[in-house]
Amino acid sequence: MNTHEAQLAGRDVRRVGFGAMQLPGRGVFGPPADREQALAVLRRAVELGVNHIDTAQYYGPDVSNELIHTALHPYPDDLVLVSKVGGARDADGGWIPAQRPEELRRGVEDNLRSLAVDRVDVVNLRLMGDHAASGDQVVPLADQLGEMIALRDEGKVGGIGLSSVTLEQLEAGLAQTEIACVQNPMSLLSRGDQPTLDRCRDAGIPYVPFFPLGSAFPGQPHVTDEPVVAEIAERLGVTRAQVGLAWLLAHSPNILLIPGTSSVGHVEENIAAGEISLDADAMDALATVGGV
């Protein structure tokens, strides 16, 4: 294994994978604006060596998984499919919790059906925080993990990951079972989750940042807007996004990236970030950016 590779649930994966969240329509809701382009993005990613694809049945809903199946089935032997449960969508595209054990099980079953697999390699339990702060969605983490462990024991799930978790929740999870990965927000501009990243690194757990270039929401800080990033990109002859992704890869060896896009050109650019080496001057300059 080289520095471009890592282990995820006992499988070898490239450190730059692909996230399918941007394949459905606006707001991750409804069909893609260009279905053939979405299929082409998936196929091009795999052509370029991606063997870790992150998805969810509720992306669309029922859109991302269908596109993955159409584009790539029968899947390459080395392809690791990662999905998540714990959320759903309402009729208007709003994000709603689906945290009860029976909902988690239904979510896994839906992924098995739509992806046409007997087992999902990794399923992340997505905690919904304030969205699940009342009513029947207040479910103890131990009960949620208990259902995930049962699904793993039945062979329907390969590894159990955690998404949007605090350090304390990670510790509680580790006390109950093996954790395959953690998926939390992290970028050059937002490093508040560093203690969780450090704990994952020390435990040999892959850490998969979402929002790797800053918030995906309009009007929020974005890595590519930073003057220091622009200066380094120009000096190295790469794009600003590539600098932000390369920084994450250099920041910690247990980081796996799943940048998403609906553009073939951008998927090529993102994957190429895995080949970029940031020199000491670049890393020193980037250390002064963001960090909260």
C-alpha cells in the first residue's frame, strides 16, 4: 500500500474517493439536471481509479443509488460502497430524522435493494442532532448502534460508521463496537473537530470530512475564496480547490476524501488533487488560514 491508499473496513481504497450527494437535483432533491452527465461522472471517477463511493438512499431521495447502480453495476471487485442511514426527506425536500431502530433497518434494506447488493460495505449512522431533539426520534445511541450491530451480524452491513458525531459520542460508540469510519465536517477553514480527528487517527479509524472546501451553503466561507489559497494555487499551477483538498490529505494520514460534483471536469480535477504535494512553505502559509 502506498501513501495514496488507506484501509476502510478492511478494504484497500484510494484516499480520494467520490461523494454522490451532488448528483441529484438542486438541494439534493429530485432527478439530476442532466442524467447522462451524472452517469458519466460516476463512470469517469471509476476509470480514474476511484474505488470508494459515498452515497445515501435519501439523496434524491432514491436518486443517487439508482444512478450508481445504472452507471456501475455489476460493480468492480475493488469498489467499496458506503451509505448512511438515520435521515429521510419530506415531500418538500426537507431533511428529517429517521433515527428509530426500525427506521435504521428499513434504511439499510432500501440501500441493499437500490444498489442491488447483498451487503453494503460500510453504513454510517447519521446522527441528526437538533433535528431529532424531540418526540419519538430521541433514541439512545446505544439502541441505534445495537440495531446496526444486529444488521452487521446478519451480514447486511460490512462496517459501521458514525456521521455528525461529537467526540463523546465517538467514545461511547467505541465502547460498544468497532467503528469503521467517522464522517464529520472539516476543512482548512473549519478545524473545530480536530480532537475527534486526532482520536480517530490514534485509533486507526478513517476520518472522512464532508464540506472539505468549506460550507456548501451560499454566503458561507469557502476555501477557494481565501487569498492565501489563491496565491499557492497560482504558484504551484493548480486550482484553488485542489489546494484545499491536498491540504486535507497532508493534514492527517487517516483522512479520506469524498469530494462530490456533477461535472466530469471537476471530478477529474478533484481526483488529481491526490497527486499534489504541498511544500513546506505552502503548509506554513495555510496554517495561518481559518482554523476554527
